[in-house]
Amino acid sequence: MVINIKRLGRTCGARVTGIDLTDELDKSTIADIRDAWLEHRVLAFADQRMDDDALERFTLAMGGFGDDPFFDPIEGRRHIAAILREADEKSPLFAESWHSDWSFLAKPPAGTCLLAIEIPPVGGDTLFADQAAAFAALSDDRKDHLRSLTAIHSAQRGYAPDGLYGDSDKDRSMAIRPGKDALATQRHPLIKPHPETGEEVIFSSLSYVVGIEGMEETEALAMLSELLEWQTRDEFIYRHKWEPNMLVMWDNRSILHRATGGYDGYRRELHRTTIAAA
């Protein structure tokens, strides 16, 4: 089997063809996919005819299932959640802010898979920002300063009872499960070495980082806001346009991502799994 890989973005993102992910993958093919994943950080597999069984098999081959603490799974599955928005839905767009999935966990997932189930004819792009490239482009003094900082992560802004997706969030199609567990905090170095490549990456987003250890809240927020502007500069971003029958996987350890709208009046559904920490 010859896998074809075409680079799509400036620093991250690649389109993969020449492979059928409904098949059982041998060890050599799995290794090739993982190598491409680590190199390009975001892989888009075109023209797949996957069902939920195939999505689960692929996730297991890539490292097994990670946790999804605030999503209910779809009926009949334990590890697949629906990223869903109905055509007439009026609630705020889900996941429109930059984030790294579940960074508030002690062991955040290594990656995420999204399988296209129903794709609108317009809008709904997903943006990805390369955090290894963002760190590498900083000055040496700035790098040294950021290496000295520890970020405080929490799901409280989104998933606490009074959060964005909390008790007041009504008429949403997605099965989100907010709760008091979202108030917990977890500390991670602001700059983390990638566990497989060793590259240093910026591990921060305003969605889940609520402070910096030893820094006053207002000072920390100002610094994090300024840093996020750098993290999401155009030169670090790949804008992904969805196609029917497409699977996308990304490296949660080196990528920030966010959703975009622009498809009002159309239904959009993707099935999501997380890949366990390596």
C-alpha cells in the first residue's frame, strides 16, 4: 500500500490519500500514519467510507481511547461523541475559542479524530495553529521566560454549572454534561516538550488556562492574551475545509484548534474520539 501525503498548510496540515481506513491496518501502515501525524500534526484522510466501528478501530490503532469528561457518548457507544449542530439551532457556536482538547486533565489526550457524518455545503471550517512553530519563532529571551512559567488549567469557564455550556445553556443539540468537576485545576508547564518528538511547544489557551502560578490574575490574563495573539498568527495556521467522507486527526500536544460557523440553516454532524496520551 502506497500512502500519498500532500502538505496543505504553511507549517502544519496534510492531505492523505491511497489508504482505506475501513480495512484492518498492519503494523507498518500504522507506523507510517503515526510518522506522518507527528510530522504534519494534522492529517485529513479523504474519500473514506467509515462507520463508527471503523472509527473505533482506527482510534485503537493510533493509541487507544482517551477520556471525554464532559460529553455524553452517542447511543450504543462508550467512546464516540457527536459534534452536532442542527439546521435551526440558535445556541452559541460550540468550540469557537482556541483550545487544546481537555488540557485541564492530568494526562490530556494525545490526539483527536473527527469523522464527517453530515457536512454543510458552506462554512464550518476548522482552524489549526501550530504551537511548535509558534514557539520556535520566538526570541531566545522570550523562550527562556516562558519556560520558567507554570500554567493553571481548568474546565470551569466552559463546563462548570455557571460556565458557557453550563446550566443556562439551553436548546443545544450536543450532549454536553457540565458539572462541578469542572472547577478542578491542573498544573502544566507553559512550555512542554512533545513526548514523542521532543519539540518544545506552547501549551496554553484562554479556553482552559485560568492563571499562571505565582502571578496575579490580571497580570496573568494580560500576558496570556498577548501570547495567544502570537500563537495564532496567520503563519502558524492551517484552515481546514471539510469534505464528505473525510476523517481528520490532529496532535493535541502541538496544536490549538477552533471551530468556525458560516453554515446557518444547515445541519452539521461529526463523530469524535480522543486518542489516549502516549
